[in-house]
Amino acid sequence: MKDVAREAGVSVGTVSNYINGKKVRPVVAKSIEQAIKKLNYVVNNTARLLKNNCSPFVIFVVPTVWSPYFSELTFWIQKKLNSLGYKMILCISENDYKLEKDYVKMAEEQRAAGIISVSYSNLTTHIRSDIPFVSIEKESTGIFPLVTSDNYSGGSLAAKELQLRNVKRYYFIGTTNQDSVSMIARRSGFMDYCHNNGLMADVLTVASSRKISQFRKDIDKIVKKLLSENNLGDIGVFTHTDEIAIVLLNELRMKGIRVPEDIQIIGFDGWKITEEDSLNISSIRQPVDMIAEYAVKQLDEEIRYSDNFEIRRINLPVSFIPGITTNNDVRR
Amino acid sequence: MKDVAREAGVSVGTVSNYINGKKVRPVVAKSIEQAIKKLNYVVNNTARLLKNNCSPFVIFVVPTVWSPYFSELTFWIQKKLNSLGYKMILCISENDYKLEKDYVKMAEEQRAAGIISVSYSNLTTHIRSDIPFVSIEKESTGIFPLVTSDNYSGGSLAAKELQLRNVKRYYFIGTTNQDSVSMIARRSGFMDYCHNNGLMADVLTVASSRKISQFRKDIDKIVKKLLSENNLGDIGVFTHTDEIAIVLLNELRMKGIRVPEDIQIIGFDGWKITEEDSLNISSIRQPVDMIAEYAVKQLDEEIRYSDNFEIRRINLPVSFIPGITTNNDVRR
DNA sequence: ATGAAAGCGCTAACAC
DNA sequence: GTGTTAGCGCTTTCAT
């Protein structure tokens, strides 16, 4: 910048003014412009940050991007952040608490503008409370905002849709991990609806899909159980996630069981594998774009009015997406 | 830091030394440590960067993350970057040249360590050549390294696998966009193999999947054409991407055509929707983890030996993954 | 081993 | 409008 100033025959202050859109004389503007071009000058943003103490970076901490739900969420978060002038630093935590903490530390060291996190650990208990923070899905410790979809209603909705489809025996399949707030809410919504309506319902569990061999073994066991205990055509299954639904579906098909004629399945998430194509299993769809929008909006507020912003608990509505795993020839 | 120094009764230089692991007297170390804890001090990395002029950030520019291939690639890039101590800034370009240029500008302003880009535009012609850069998939202008998978061999391999499965009529389906280097290579590999082996082959085109309604219309037209011109059982289709293969598959199934009995399909990419689950269509699989590894390794070299590194063209081998869209009861 | 001080590139307050 | 200058928080000589 000093070089540019010398080349243009003005002072650094004037160059700074020019760069930041302040008023300079047209003549001066032109000569600065030429100097910049000639010297191939690019402003040094680290210096600017050091001075202004305000960063454009928002840290997005997410367990993985390699999954339709999270990659869609990442897409929307980035999009909404960009529209407000922020840049996203993507941090994949792999559900590793240590990694998450490292990322938060990095955020602090970089003096990042804020953090948006989908964390399944107790990350929030360890945040320096003066860095703006928004949690997605996982309940945080009360001093941070939360954006989530309405898991409980999603569970109820799944049960109701199965009921509409003449299911007699209801099953919920979740993972053995009892810490998942979202799973508990989905399960409760489902089971409560069943109980309140006199429907026969059970909870089944499988290992986390990250332990893939055990996971498949568990699914296999469940399939055997379902088939031995019930009449085909009576069974309706609601799974904690689409991932479970898919493996279950494949397993059933391999055994020659027809879906949806013999067993109906509703997943959760409404996975779309790209912006255009969805897996067409029936599912309770999360409003991913809205989740991103509210999370970013909330964070932005927090950043801009850090002294006086509202800590919100935002609970977004889900919807049922009919697919090939339910009989969709129903009248309401 | 000044505060810490005062609190600990030493000079800032000593604090700096302590933080950077230089030798200080144990007594001093302890008092600094206490001061840091007491004042809740976190180093300011922007200042450090300004001084050292070396950033941990690598910009990863990618058209989208919302697609199994790109989300897998993003996952691996992040993983490999982290293992070498870099942080990833994710930039989603949406195939928008303007956005891509903005991202490069940002990289320069941040004095980022480097850029890895999957770009389908001529981004590389506009890079200040002094920022380390690696291109994935798209041929760059010669002064930058390139990592890609062997698209040409992939095309040949697809043809060969279809030939093994007694296909008589060969079709390639690609998009109308003729700029895609990868598509041209895949197509050429396929067509060359067919011509060299006396196989009847044709090229068909569809609109980009981003123009979704036209895309589906084109697929529909193609299906009609395939069915009218050939005997069921003779037909083998190789698609430019798995995405096309999936839409085609759904369309065929809706029309009651059996896959693979009536028509066999091989896609390209080997989409895995999560680390555990794949779409099980037959496909030519890109070695995504290797692509990421080589790209990062190359970039790292470029960063560390900027004066003297080798500009490589890395071409990685692909493989055939049998799935449900080909008859896999073959002997070789 | 430690302290003093220069300076990284920028912005903003102030004087003209 | 423009020039001058202090200072953001750190690292790094250079003395001591």
C-alpha cells in the first residue's frame, strides 16, 4: 500500500480512503487505480482485520458432510451466510469432541465472527460465552440460541400417516445411543401418538451406522423379528433416519418382502441426494433451507447486536413426503 | 498479551517465547500460565499472520457440495488438509464464474496458503500465478498442477464391461455442454473402444440436470428411442454421471422396462451417499480419496517449495463397481 | 533467558 | 480532500 501511495504520488491515507470508497478527487482516483494495477496490489485483509477487529468468517461445525442431510444443510448455510457477507469455514468434527474443541479454539484465535454448530457433544458448555454461537438440532445449555425442526411432531406425523394406511403393528427403529435428543423426541412423538390412539407400538434399536457390520446384523435380526411376529400387510415402521430406512428396505427386498405391500416404512430427513434428485422413500422431511436461514439470521443478530439480542428456541415444522415405501392411495 | 506480560511480571517478548514453545525458566512459565488463565487470554492469530505472512487456510472451490461425489470429495479434502495442519475454507461456486473469481480474490486478500479448485470455467487463466494452486478434474492452463481420474480409460472400461455382458447396442448419454473435458474423455474412451471392437455405438445428449424439466423430458425421449430401435436385452447404456443413470433407471422402471434384463446401465462416479451406503447402480468409480490425497499433497509441496516444485499431471485409475443395473453373472 | 523496540499493512483521528 | 501518525497484537532481532 505504501508502494501504491508512492507510485500514485499520494499518501497511504488517501489510498486507504480510495479503497474503502471514500471521496477522493477523480484525478487522484485514476492515478491510484493505475498504480494498483501496475503493482498488482491486493489489500491485505489480515492487516485490516487486525485493525478493525471484525472478521467475515463464520465457523460451521458439522459431524460430516458426506451424507445427504448434512451436505444439503452445508449448502444452505453457506448460501445464507454468503448472502449476508460472511465466509464459511467448514469444520468436520466426525463426532469427535476433541476435534470440536480444537475448532472452537481456532475460531477464537481467528477472532471469527461466530460459530454455527451441529454438535452431538456438550460443546456448548465449553464455549467462551463472548463468541456468537448458534446451535442446530442439539439442545444447548440455555445461554445460546437453538434452531431445530420439530422432531416430536414429526414422530406423531409418521404414526398418523401409517395409521391412515391401515397399519396395525407399529415399530420405531432408532439407534442404541440414548444421548440423541432428536431421536428421543422423534420416538416420543411416535409412541405417544400410538398410545393415545390405542395402537400397538414397539421400540427397536440398532447399532450406530458407523459400526456398519453390527448395524447390518441388527437390521437383519429386526427383519426376522418383524416377519415372525406379524402378518404381512399389517406392519408399519418409522425409522430415526432415512439411512436406517434404506438399509432396511434393501434387506427386505433381498428377502423377497414387498414394500409397501407387505411392510410400509417412513424415514426421517427427506434425503435429497442432489438439489434435483431425491431418494424416493417416504419420509418426514426437515425444512433444511429454513433451518439454515434461521440459524444464520439468528447468528447475524447476535453478531450485530451482541449487547442486546434475544436468545431464541426456534422449532421448525416438518412435513410428510410420500414415496415408494408407503401405500399412497389413501383418502383423508 | 501485554496484559498477560504485566500480570506475569515479564515482557511481551518472553510471553511470546513461552507461547511458541521456546525455552523460558520454569518459574516464569508457571506465572505466565497463571496469567493466561486468569485473563482468559487467547492468542490473536490475525496479528500472528500479519507478522509471519503465512496462513493455515486453504480455499477449496467446488461447484456444489450437495451431491454425493462432491460431498465425498469435500470430506476427503478436508481430512487430508487437516492432517497436514491446514484449515479449509469451503467456497461453493455454483458453477458461477463471477463467484469463483470473488473467491480467488478473497484468497489473495486473506493471503491464503493455497487454492484447490474443481472448476469448470477458465478460472486458472485469471489466477495471480504466485498463489499456490491445484486444479481437480478440469485441465488447467499448463502452469498449474492437475489431479484427475482417468476418464478415458473409464469410458473404455464401461464399454468392455457391457461387452462382457452380451450387449449388442451401445449408447453413451452425456449432456449437451461440450465444454466438459471429463465428459469428452469418457465419451471418447467409450466410443473408441466400441469402434475398435466393431460394436454399434451412438452418442445421445440430454440437457444439464440443472435444467431439471428439460433434462427429464430429454431422458423420456431417449427412452422412447431406445425401445423403438432395438430388441430388449441387446441394449447397454453408459452415462456421463451416476445422476443421469439414476433418472434413466427410474424412468425405465416406471415404464415397466426391466433393468438389467432388458437394458443394462453403467454410470460414472460410483456415488456413495454416505461413508457406509452406496447407491447400488453399476458404475465406474472414481478414487475420490486418492484424488483428494494427491491434490493436497501436491498443493503442500507447492506451498513449501514454492521456488522449486514439479508441476504434475496426475491421472488416477478408475474401477468398475458392479451393481443392480448390470447382469453380473459373467465369467471373464 | 529476558527485555526493548522495530515493524508487519492497515485504518481512523486529526490537522491542514 | 489529503497528509501525518498512532496503534491494532504479534514476532523477532539485538542487547544485555
